[in-house]
Amino acid sequence: MAVHPQVRTVADAFLYDVDREAPGLVEGLYLTGSVALGDFRPHASDVDFVVVTARRPTDTEHTALRRVHARMRSRFRRPQFNGVHLTWDDLIADPRDCGPVAAVLGGRFRARSAADVNPVTWHVLAERGVVIRGPQPVELDVWDEPEYLRAWSFGNLDEQWRRWRTRAGRLVTPRGLASLGSLAPSWGVLSVSRLHFTLRTGEITSKSGAGAYALHAFPDRWERIVNECLRVRRGSPLPSLYRSAPARRRAALDYIEMVLDDALNPRVA
């Protein structure tokens, strides 16, 4: 699969640096997220990765990885290089048995984190992972369990996104103020739509794919906010569909609340 030139530059820079700092440590590098799903947008996307090693890194190797990722963060402000460091054994096993691993969030290295240790990462890698180094995912028999993927998606909506909606609903807070911009509402609307899609289909789609799904899955009254979020996602030069940022913020929060209610409290026919 051909990848965006910026993505290739970021991935190659990481491998060059990590091979100098810790020769032989990184045996596999796979790209997931928007790159794998064919929806990479330089102005809005991260480069999501799965690094694979033969074993858990030692303390010395963690220090080397921290230096490498610090330089990556300094060199590539956008797109950010975020993801997890796993072993080959991790990939063929249930992510619930994996435990905290070395990971990068917001460009910052953490020696122990549970972020992205979930069935979404495993599923995207198994189905569409982009290989930069290592064997094809199909050769690895990557763990993939549809029912756990659905259960995790439900829990993510119920826990993370309920909290996100509550905090974003308070205007005079960092999250509330961020929701007056364009990227935060777009990210929220399309992210909850993705999870709704997974609950209904058992599959994973991109944020743009989730927007297209939402236009058909929900009543016409939500078309305006979904199309606005797709406009932002695509980096379109066309003007906003809303006359003011507060109006867009209100519509996005109402949409997210609607999706949460529809997904978490399904109506019995």
C-alpha cells in the first residue's frame, strides 16, 4: 500500500534513529489508524504505529526509546508519531492479557501505558496494517475477536465519551473552549460515529467513513453538523456551514449526546 510522503518520512526517520540508538531492537513497524484506513489527513491526523520487539525493552532500551521519541516529537510537530511498543507474542494474544506497555501519546514516551492496548489496534493491524518493517500481519495470525471489539466500543462510549461530552459541555474549561474551534467538534462527532458503526457492524471504519455512515444512519436533522465535520476533516477551503463557532459547538454536543443515547440505550421495536 502506498503511503503519504509525510508518513513515509516520519516512519523512515524513526527507524533510522532507533536502529542507531538500539541496534536490532525493533523487528517490526506497522502503521494503523488513519494511514491504514486510507484516511490520512496531514492537518488533522497522527501517524499511529505498532512497534514490535522480540521481548520487552530493558531499562536501558527504554531510555534509548525515550530519546528517539523525544527527537521525533521535536522534529515532527505534525503529524505526531503515536502508538505502542509490543512483542510478537502480544500480537497473537488477547490484548486484555498484554498489560501496560511502552507507548507514545501526544508525542511523549511513556514506559508503561494502557493507551491503544485494545481490540481496535489489533483488529486494524490484522485487517489493514501497513507494513514498514516485518512480515505481513496475515503471516502472524494477529488476534482478532469481533465480540470483544463490540464490547470494548460500547464501554468506550459509556465511559470515555460520556465524560468527554460532560466536560466539553462546560464552556469555561480547557475542553469546553477547545470545542469552540473546528478540530475538536469534528474529532468528537466523527469518533462517536465510528464507535456507533462498530457496534452495528462489527467492523472499523475511518473518521471520513464514519461521517458517510452517519449521514445514512441518523435523521436528516443531523446532516448539517455531520457535513460540517467532514468539511473540517477534509481541510476544505469552503466556508463553515455555521454562522458562529458557538452554534457549531452546540450542534456537535447535541449530536454526540444523541449518538451516545442511541448506542447505549437501544430502543426495542
